[in-house]
Amino acid sequence: MSILDTFSLAGRTALVTGGYRGLGLAFSRGLAEAGADVVIAARDGEASATVAAELAAETGRTVVGTALDVNDRDSIRAALDLALERTGRLDVLVNNAGTCYHRPALEVPDDEWDSVFSTNVDGLWKISQEAAKHFSAVGGGNIVNVGSISAEIVNRPQWQPAYNASKAAVHQLTKSLAAEWAPLNIRVNAVAPGYVKTEMAPVDDPKFKARWIDDSPMQRYALPAEIAPTVVYLASDASSFMTGSVVVIDGGYTTF
């Protein structure tokens, strides 16, 4: 096998939560271009199906879109079953679904705090647990979590305590699951992006430039397509000796 062959995902199936827009769409496209069949699963099942059809036409892979509530185990099991039904297997789970609110700590209402942790931590935990049950039964699998540099820094000038705490939990859960599931041949790693141009991050807003862009050594934001190759790497045999790692991709932001 050549070095480039180790990056191939041919013959495998990946499920990407929140995979129809932003970073999730870049991950779905990258995995399909690397040879994987892909299941895009998100709250908006119609949007997921539309994007899946477009990616299938672009890449020639089987790409399926479906509705998913990451906090409903019946919904999770239905999405996993769909992957098995449509592609015959499930090898990779990419936990991309997430939400964020910008609000000072003293002004954060309970419903916002609960919403962030419900999606970013509880949902990730539930679908990881369900996927790991399948992986353990078939001899192994691979989980890639989407963390954030917000797990390591306090973002400014906006305040987002719930999001920061939730992503710190994702990083630590990544390590905990990696340690516990290594004997089951299940690898668990994470990517921690910096500022990326998506619907969720207003990187073009001038009021954020001084801190988000000018404070970074590279003095720019990333595009989703710049994060996707690392997800492909973590999902593939190229990273076969990696588990419990959090890969920071931030243009050098956290070096200061």
C-alpha cells in the first residue's frame, strides 16, 4: 500500500451529523471525495437529502440524507440503521453538529445553556455510544469529534461561556472514550478549528477583526475546505496509530 493509499476511504461508510452546511458540508464532501459513502444526518432532513443528492452527483458515491435528533436515541438508531441499509456498513462517525450563543455569563438564560450542552455534549455522547455498540460488534470503527480552540481559550470580544465549556467537555470526552474503547479497536480523535468562515461564525464582521483576525499569526480566517483534509486523515488508515488526540487547526491563533 502506498502512502497515498492510506488516506483512501474506499469501501467505507461515514455518518456526519449536521453535515449539510458549513464545516459539516465540507467534511461530507471531503469524505466522499476520498472514496467513502456518506450519510448526512441533521435536524433538517429535507436539507440533508437535497445536499446528499448534490454530493452524490458530484462524487459518484452513495450519499444519503436523513433527519436526525442527536438527543433522541430512537432517531439515532434509525440513522445508523439507514446507513447499514443503504450502504451495508458503518465505519466512521463524524460528530459535527453544534450550536453557540454569544452572551455574557451573567445574562445566559438556562434554556440557552441547556441547548448548547444538549447538542454539543449530550448529543455527541449519545450517538457516540450507539455507534460504538455497532463498532464493537463488527471489530472496530472510528469517531472524529469536532471540538474547538474555544476549549482552550476564552474568545473575545464576544463572550460565549456555554460554548467554551461544552467544547472543553468534547475534548476531554474524546480522550476518555479513546482510552476506554482502544481495546475494542475503536479510535476516537478530534479536530479543534480556529476561526472558520461559516454560517455560525461572523468572521467578516469588522467588530471582530482586531481579535479574531489581527491577533492570529496568519492574520486570516480559514475556509471549511481547509479543515476537511484533517477530518479525512483522522477517518483513514493514515492516522492508524492516533487515538485520543485533539488536532488544532487555527492559523497559529493559540500560539500567543
